Amino acid sequence: MDSSYRLPTVALITGANSGLGYAIACRLIVEFFSLGTDGYPAVTSGSNTLVVCLATRSVEKAQSAIAGINTFLASRLPEGARSRLELAHVTIDLSSPSSVTAAATELRNKYRRIHYVFCNAAVVPFVRIDWATAARQITTNFIEAMTIPRYKIQGVGWLAQIQSHKSHAAGLLPELGAAFAANVFGHYCLLHEIMRVLHASASAAALETPSRIIWVGSIESDPLTFDMDDIQGIKSIRPYESSKTLTDILVLGSYLPEAQEYFRSYTTIPISSEYTPPTNSIPPIFLIAHPGIVSTAIVAIPWWQTYAKNVGFWLCRAFGSPWHCIDPFIGANAPVWLALSPHVDLIKGRKWGSACLWGGSEIILETQVDSDVAGQSGQLWSQMETLRKLWETTLGSQS
């Protein structure tokens, strides 16, 4: 291979067909080919070519998203930059461990290195609105009601659809909570399965920066919704918030000594008959951001409720709330900034959020995490690794 050849910079984005994931793709492309973000130069692999791989549930959704992104970029990106962009896709259902394994195999075969992964896809097991609670919270604290709503009734005990299938060798498959699987565990298993393309070279001739795994958290994280004895949130009345609280502890705990034994095991490249890991390489790092409050269709509600919700969001911004970004493109600010910022040593180990002022000026704010990360990270990482290995064994027995 020509020594002047450089691998393209590759970004993988889950849930990229709509909402925040779609906005992350658009914003990443624009900022990658710009001079930098907030005065900082963009970080690349040394290549001026960018590949953005959209991970979606179907080919049709990916193709529709790619068409939309191309239309968006027509007026935002010069022709020269567009010629150095490749939009690709991979089909994955993060709630299905077998689908995750198949997608991981495709990604390993397609790319020699993935530089950025945006763990964005998420579901809310929404059932209905508790209107009595909504009225009390809105009249008591309007901004809180439009930021951290307590009136969303969610499904309790919902399991991933994979539960309806049986393992040929082990009876019923292991229990897997629906929100936990889609929001956290699917990503967690995918990252381990593609770990070899997430490691950077540590050779003296080709010293590279670590790949960055940007987990998309939420401003709605609440330690009261998370139970270490029920990390999947199956018994929780707020499983979405539980999964996002878990994400906080998982990511921030990856830097703490309490979790290092498990984190090192997790980021070790799996050995297989067709692949021998290099002796020296640099594992990826975990980062976390949230989009503030944006208007998306993650919760399916009638049109009039969507209209009322958006009016409420604008009122919150008018009243001084910095978190009501509303536009998903603005919400994508913090995740993309974490990917491209050259100051990774200053931003890691903290949670960052997209924010904006009334006039639309965008800012990024550090967000307080109330969970006991130091006290819970070791146990959480231990349980996550145990569950991952259980599924690895289960799927292996089916093959």
C-alpha cells in the first residue's frame, strides 16, 4: 500500500434516519469540512475524506435519510467537499442481539477503522399522559414540566421482542428489557463486537488519537429511577430515565479505578481464528452529551399535543431556559463538539449538554450528574460484562 494513503475518517451514527441522529449526521458533515467549531480546528484522521455510516432499522429508512442529507448539503457544502463525502448505511435492530452481531460483522468487513460512534438510537416505552399530574406540574413549575416531565406514563415490564423467540439450545432466551436493550445494551454489545476497528494504532510510525464513542444521554436522567438490582429497568415505572441514568454511570465510571478491571476487559479486542490483535493499540474512549430539549417524534402523540409541546418549549426559552434547543440541529451541537474538539483531555469524564439563548446563540454547558458514579460504577460494569458474556454464549450456542 502507498505510504501516502490515509484511511478515511469514518463515523457511525445509530438511529440516524430521523430526529437527533439525522441532525447529528448533517451537523457532523458541515463542521468536519469547515475550518472548525467555535474557533477550534476539526480533528480528523489525517484524511480529508469523511464516511458517515447511518445505522437504521431498514434499508428504506437509510436511503430516505441519505436523500434528505444530500438535499440539505446542496446549499451548505461546496462541491469539492461533497466529492470527499461518502454516505453509507448498515441495517441493525439494537433490541435484537442477533441483529447486532450481524451488523457488527458487516462493519468489521467494511471498515479498517471507525473513528467516531454516536450511540444515539433510543426508544421511550410511552403509553399515555397522566393529565392530572401534568396539570399539577405545569401550574407549579412550568419550565420543569417542559424539561423533566413527570406525567409520561411508561410501560412497566416491557421486554424486547426477541423474547418471543426460543433458543434451540438453552430454552428461553435471557430476559432483556425493551428500553434497556434499545437505549444501552444493543450499543454496548455492538461496540465490543467491532472493538478491533475502534482501536487506534500505537506504533511510532502511525501514532493515532483514540476513537471516540459519544453516548447520547438525556437531561431527564434521574438517580431515583435507577435501581442497581434492576439495571434493565424492567420493574421501573420510568424505564427510559433509568436507561439514561445507567448511561451516565457507565460512561463517567469508565474513567474511575472502580471500573477499570471491567473496562479493560470490555475494550480488549476479541481473538478469533481469522484475526490476531496487534500487540500495541489504543482503545476507544467514552464521552457523553445530551441534546437539551429538542422537538422530535421519539414519542408518538397527536398533532395538537405536538403543537402545544412546541409552544411550551418556545415559552421556556423566552423565560430564560438554556436547555430548550427545540431544533434537533442545535441539539446536535454538543455530541458533534465532543467528536471534533481537539481538547479531549479537558472534556472527558464530564457530561455536556447542548444549550442556546433566546436569540438562538448556541452554547455548550457542563451538566451536573447526581448519580453516585463512584459508588455504583464498579458494580454496574461488572453486571454489564456478565450480561454481555451471557448473550455471547447464548448466541454462540445457536450458531
